[in-house]
Amino acid sequence: MATSYTTGLLDQRKSSPRLDLVEAAFAAYKSGKGFRGQIADIVRLRRGPGRLRPHEYYLFRLYEDQRLTPEA
């Protein structure tokens, strides 16, 4: 029988904000990033060193190419 112990700290842990992925994808589309481009970005970032998830892509607004500067 496994016993689970919790402390007050674990109970008060903040969860990540809720994000409707469909609404976020449509907002990205309206800002000029096509659906295929979004999917390509998400796949590339998921396979990269940060292993970002789709909700993080939209949460950090990484679909806004004009905000991001290329690495030199």
C-alpha cells in the first residue's frame, strides 16, 4: 500500500494559467501567423532543448515574429 504525504506547500502551488488553444491559435492566425506556420513552430520548439509545449507557445506569444529578433 502506497502512502501519500502532502504538505501545505504542495497544496498552495500555483498552476499554469488556463489557455484555450483554439482561441489562441485563431488569435495567432489573425496576427498574421498561418496555421501551418504555427504547427511548424510548435513542432520545432517541442523537439528543441526547451521542449516547449503548445500552451507555452501561445502563452509566451512566440507566434509574433516581429517581437523576436534573430540570433546573431
